[in-house]
Amino acid sequence: HTMAAAGVGGIIKMVQAMRHATLPKTLHVDAPSPQIDWSAGAVELLTEARPWPAADRPRRAAVSSFGMSGTNAHVIIEQAEEESAEQPEAGAAAGPLPWVLSARTPQALRAQAGRLRAHLLAHPEQRGADTAWSLVTGRAALDHRAVVVADGREELLDRLGALADGRDAPGTVRGTTAARTVGRTAFVFPGQGSQWPGMATELAASSAVFRERLTACEEALAPHVDWSLTRVLRGDPDAPSLDRVDVVQPALFAVMVSLAALWRSYGIAPDAVAG
């Protein structure tokens, strides 16, 4: 099972359905469920793929995804209008273009400029605008950067050559990014579905901080339940199952609170908490 990414598959499926104007077949279904009154509405299972013709309104689809703990997500997708791609005339000048380069070191930046110049010489049929777009959208932005702005092929070859040789040239800017700051810390606590028998028992045996907070949670919980948190986590035969919602939710809470206490004891405090 794709777990948290399960809904993404449905979204991809419906986007492709819109793109190909086809309603796809419902897979792995032999017969409709008798628990649903299929005659009461216009909903039906697709036993075969069907054309999805254009109408006087855009195609729309709804995708639902349901988590085991009760999380519900619903996304409505609408087909976007297709934009006609304008094809430039052969040989038409594109005007000045920025070629954006980046690398981890100054030496790698010069080497990249040399490779781009060699590529341009080897492939005169390629449009400079296409390469410039790919450099901006298809490559990582590393610390050492340069921008080469040129109007025409020959000017671009000259300026890439200068950058490769480490020489200054008009229309060329080099620099480095500012020092990166350390990101903030978030504690994200999982919900129901992340539990297993024996959860946290080894950590409770080896960490006094974790064990003390877990014990405090158990003492606070005891007046409200007829079972032992310790026995539940150990998976004792006489303990209730973690499959029970009224058991797993407080058990997960106790484990997560104890984990937070452990991280704090190491000097790691959250700037944000979710879960």
C-alpha cells in the first residue's frame, strides 16, 4: 500500500484521464457492492474504459482519500485550458537571453561554462531559448553562480569562453549565495496506524528520561481506563489490543509525549509541533 501517497495516485489517474479524454476502467471489481443502492443515483462502476468527450464546460473530477484513523481528504480537479504554443519562425532572433549556471565550486562553474560552449558548437541547430529555459528550470541552484546574457550565438560563444577561462566579459555576472541559516525544528507526531506490539519497550528500558515520562502518563491515565499502559505496549496476552481505538490513541499520546521529553533532554526543542 502506498500509505500517505495513496491519494496522489488517484489525482495522477484523473489528470491523465482528462489529458487523454478517457474515463478509465475501474480495476479489480467483479460485481458492484450489494450494500449500495446503485439505482438511486447516477453513480456507476466503469467496467470498460469510455470516451470522455468535450462539453460546454471543462472536465471535472473528484478524488477522495481516506486514512485509517478517520482522516478524509477530497480534491476537485478541473481541466485547464490548453494554451497554444507559439512556434517561432526558423532563424528568428530571440533577443538577449540569460544563461544561468551554478556549481559547487568556482572551478566547477568554469568547467560547466566550457561544456555549454562545446555543446553549443556541436549542436548549432538547437535554439538558445530552449537551452536557457532548461538551465533555469531543470538544474539545481548551487552556491557558485553566474549569468551570461548574450544577443546571438557568436556573442554567447565569446562570453561562455571568457567565463570558462576565468576572464571578465560584458554581460556576465558571477557571485555566490549568502551563508545559509540553519532551519528550524519541528516535531511531527504520527497518528493511528503507526503502532505495533512492543512499541517503545526497549526505549523505556534503556532511557530513564523516557521511562519517567511514560510512567507519569500511565499514572495520569489509570483512573480513566481498566487496562495497564505498560502491559498494552508490551503486548501481554491479557492486555487489550492496540487495534482498539480507545486503547491505541492514549497509548500513542503517551509514547509521543515521552519521545518529546527525551529529545528535549538532549537539548532539541521544537519551534513547531504537528500531529
